[in-house]
Amino acid sequence: MIYNFDKIINRKGTCCTKWDSLEERFTRKDLISMWIADMDFKTPDFFTKALVNRIGDGVLGYGCRPNEWYESVIKWFNKRYSWKIKKENIGFVPGIVLGLCHALRCFTKPGDKVLIMPPVYFPFKNQILAAGCKVVNNKLLLVEKKTKKGIVERFEVDWTDFENKIKGCKMFILCNPHNPGGRVWSREELKKMADICLKNKVMVLSDEIHCDLYSKKHIPFATVNSKQALNTITFHAPSKTFNCAGMCASEWITTSKAIKDKFQSYLSAGDFDNAHCLAYYPAMLLYSDKGEEWLSQALSYIDGNIEFVTKFLRENFTIDGKQMVSMILPEASFLVFLNFRNLKMSQKKLVDFIINDSKLALNDGSTFGPGGEGFMRLNVGCPRAVLEKALKQLLVAFKKKFK
Ligand SMILES: Cc1ncc(COP(=O)(O)O)c(C=O)c1O
């Protein structure tokens, strides 16, 4: 089956956050929407057809998690990541942000310190604060690396700062792969993080929602050090992978019986591990050969989009030979962190330039925390023609203002 990712789908008027909340969030409606992390591609239609059939049954009562749901998760992790997990290691939660919210409340007390690596997915900070904990920022370093493709910017861990700041922390929330930096942490980096956390008795919540969107082999954090794995919860979902974020269906995995029992009791007591009656279908249907077939085509389309942005920026956004708008080349997923620092604008002016001059809705880099200033996040999970139109709008605005 060949999927068509070029097809432009009008999502306006479908109660979708990405296109239907532009005015509320960006003060105007006439923008190309490339912010929140869902894609404008059709969710695999073998899956949506199965949902239509299920709805056609006519009874939308309470759902329950069948054994098949667990089997699908087990098979997916074994096949893709050679991680052999068992049914008793797996739990359900209707969303990863909700999972983080509950894990913070279950395993920390107000006042505890929780480390994150900004610039990072902003709900990490918001959830830590909402749980009454203190945020400890281990800011990532922006470095330039020489590669075969030329000089590439990427984020790396500031290890001295990490080792200093982790002392006294109760928890570390890791983004693996990293959003918005697109880093796929290497085995060595993950092992170093795990060793340091183990030494300091720090629990890790590893958010691996973007991990399937990587064409090579992702390494689950919990597989690099079996002792630290006993103080870790991994969160994962089919939502980013298969563009079904609205289904509210995620998994959490731990090899620690103590953590499993404690977290499961907490979730069950509050009825937080229940969802609507369609929520178990994404894992059951999409963690499959058919799902992988769709995914591999989606990944090569996304790679093409990333290459398109790389080339477009390099060829068009220069002044006197200097590249004025660059990007961090993502190793995974469909989010590109654009670097506007050479334009030397305040963040407020940059945001205004993107919205009002370029007519684009992107994520403001500064919302991801320290290190995000001067950046804007571009979602390239869209048909190439839409991406091209967006970059051309940006170029027209750039030429008008800077050339
Ligand atoms: C790192 C990360 N975690 C979690 C989420 C959201 O997950 P959920 O919709 O399951 O709460 C996102 C969405 O962009 C994300 O990038």
C-alpha cells in the first residue's frame, strides 16, 4: 500500500487545536499553522476504518483493556527496540502529560527538586510547578559539530552542571528523543545519565513519545542500566507516531514491581487509568506490520521535508555569505528548531515578525525555557507544498525586513 502524504487536508472546523485555535493563541486566523505537534497527514486509514466499524456497532459504553492491548505493546517494544517487557511491567494512562502529572504527585512531595534539560517540552516545567515541586534547570549546550554534511548545530548535555545539580533532586524528567532539540541521545549519554542518577538515588521519568519517529534504532533509557531501570518509568504512546494524538491513549512501563504497584494503586484509586471505549484500539491496531508500513513511508516523507528546509534555509537566508536563519537538524521526529539568533531581534520582535510579517504560527522558542531564546519551533509534519508556501512567506518577510 502506498500512502499519499502530499494530499492537503482542510482541518479547519474540526475542533482541532492546531488550526481552530489560531485566533485565540496567535491573535489572527490568516496564518499557516505549524506549531503544536500533530501532523496534517491522514491517520492510517486501515485504522480509521476499523474505528468507523467499531462506532458503527452503535454502543459506546465503558471500555476495558483487553489482553491484546498488552500483547501489542509487548510485541512493539520487543520488535523495534529488543526490549523484552512483560504484561506486569505495563500500565495505561490517557496521555503522557497526565502520566507525568500523576507520577509527580505519586512519587514526590511539594518542595522536592526535579531536574529537566531546557530548552525542553514546556509541560515538564508546568507539571513540576503544579505538583508544588521546584524546577532545577540543567540547560543544554548549543554546540557546532563538523559532519560530512558541513557544520551542524546540536544540543549536548552540560555534564558538570548535570552532576552538580542532580544532587538533592528527587526526580529527573528526561525527553528521549529530545523535543524541541531533536536529539536522539546516544547509548553513552544515556548510560552516563543513568549512572549519575543511580549514584544519587534519583527517580527518572523518561518521556519517549517521539522515539518511533526515528529511522534507526532508538535506545530506551530503561535498558542501559538495569539497576537504574528499577527507579524509572518510561512513557510512550502511538499518538505522535501514527498521528492520533486525539485518541488519549498512552502506556507507561517499569520493571520495578514496587513502582508498578504504587503507581497503579494511585491511578486506580483516582480512576486515572480509564479512558473512552476507543482508546485501546490505537496500540492494538497500529503496533503492527501494517502500522510499520505506514510509519516507514511517513518517516521518509518527513526526512524529505527536513532536507527541504535545510536546503531552503542554506540557499535563501544569507546576507554577505552568512547564514542568518539556521536550524538544528533533528535526528528524530517532525519538529525543527529554527535559529534566528543572527538576526539579533528581541524574542518579542521575533515572535511578531513570525506572526505578523511571515503569517506563520510557530512555537515561540523561549516557552521551552532557558536556551530557547532566539529560536522558533517549526512542525514539518505537513504536505511539502504547505511547507514550501510557509518558507516562501518567511523569505518574503525576511527580504523585506533585512535585505
Ligand atoms: C515530549 C512530549 N511529551 C508529551 C507530549 C504530549 O503527550 P500527550 O498528548 O500524550 O499528553 C508531547 C507532545 O508534543 C511531547 O512532545
